[in-house]
Amino acid sequence: MATRRTGKSKKSGGHLAALDMSQRLKKPVYEKKLKELQTTLQRIQQKYLFTGDAAAIVFEGWDAAGKGGTIRRMAAVLDPRGYKVWPISAPRRYHLERHYLTRFWERLPPNGAISVFDRSWYGRVLVERVEELTPESRWRRAYSEINDFEKLLTEDGTRLVKLFLHITPDVQLARFEERLRNPMKRWKLSYEDFRNREHWADYEAAIEEMVEKTSTKGAPWHLIPANDKKFARIAALQVITEALATGIDLEPPPLDTRVEREARKILSAPTLISSTAGRSD
């Protein structure tokens, strides 16, 4: 199994228990690293437009673990024409009447694009398992179905990154309280968020089995300690940029000779072209 963790292990007794939840990042370090990683993301996206590479990024994690915040730091610098976020919630009737992977096939990235799944096909072995929304025979079968699905994606050339953001129950409760007190964040809370806390142990068991059975060489899980939001964002973005940039030359592509020729005619300023090389704005 190819599970990967960020940070040093502190305890044993399971994938989640082995994470060092005390890791923190100070604001100056966070802001410096964030800027560097966002610049790398821009270079990756620009390169994908030329190479035709595509990537699917899966975010799973506890409620209030910071999935949305990390996704927003990506969206802030990427061109929406080649970057799409799919927030996944309960399927509508159309998809309930079809194989559960149907709606995900329809949302995979085209050539040159990056798709982000805010929750994903892993709902079959997490919420649907814990809440008994699907028979046990179906969610148990889903492990092999998901592995086959992801193997098809990666062998076809789609880069797949899977992240699970882990927080402890006390941190989750504190974030729920913060959302309750902040009128601009209350929309994030639901009745299910609080009710699900009663099933924490059941979800932990489901997560452990999910990681055990679906973390493969071609599509490993990356477990992120997320008690500190700044640390989690940087850790997640580092995993993403490394996976998306592997084997890719991130240097800006050379200027098309036809564009350069016409630009010289109109601008009459050859130094302008070279001085702006590499800009992303």
C-alpha cells in the first residue's frame, strides 16, 4: 500500500493516529510558501495548456477540516477556463438511477485542464457506508470498482491526487462554534454536521479501511494533519504541485514565431518581448 503522510509520525494504531497533529506554521512562513506554491500552480496550468496534460484532485476530510480554504487558495490564482471545482453532495434522482460513478465520469478534466473534487466517489465507502444509504455488499464492492476506475484514469494519462484532511474532534467543535458566531460563515453549517459527530468512531473505521484498500502505487492517499489551517494548506499544495509538475518543464514556452514577427512590426520594441517573458498576468 502506498499511503503517504506529511510530517513525522507520533503514534501508532492506524493511519490517522500516526499523524503528528501538533504541526504548525507561523504566518510569515505561511505567506512566503503560499506565494511560491501559487506561482508554481500558475506555471503548471500554463504548461498544461500546451502539453494537454490533465489532472483530477480529490479532497476528502472531516467537516470543517479546511478543504474549501485550500481549494480557494488554488482558485485565487488559476484561470477558470482551465480549472473547475466540483462540489459533491447527495446525488440527484438522475444519478441515483445510474451507476454511482456516472456523475464523476462526466466531470473528469478535458485535455489541458485541472478538475478539483470537493468530496468525491469516496462517498460510497464513507457517508453511504456509515449512514447505511447503500447495502453493505455494494460499498464493499466499491473498493475494487474505485481502484479500477482510478487505474483507468492514470493509465490514460490523467494525473490523480488524493488528499484527506484530518482534524481532531475538539478542533472541529471549535471551528463549528466559530462558524456559528460569524454570520458570514454560518451557511457552511448544517444539521448533519453536528449529528455526524455522534458517528465519529464509525467514520474513523470507514476512513481507515478506505485508505487501506484504495491507496495504490498509482493513486496513493496523502493524509494531511489539519488542526492548523496554515500548515494544512501548505502541506496540501506542496503535494499537489509536486504531483502535477512531475516530468513537466515549467519554464514558460517560447513565443510563437508568427506572434513575435507581427508584434515586432506593430510594437517596434523588440526588448519589450524579452522583458515580459515569464509573466503570468
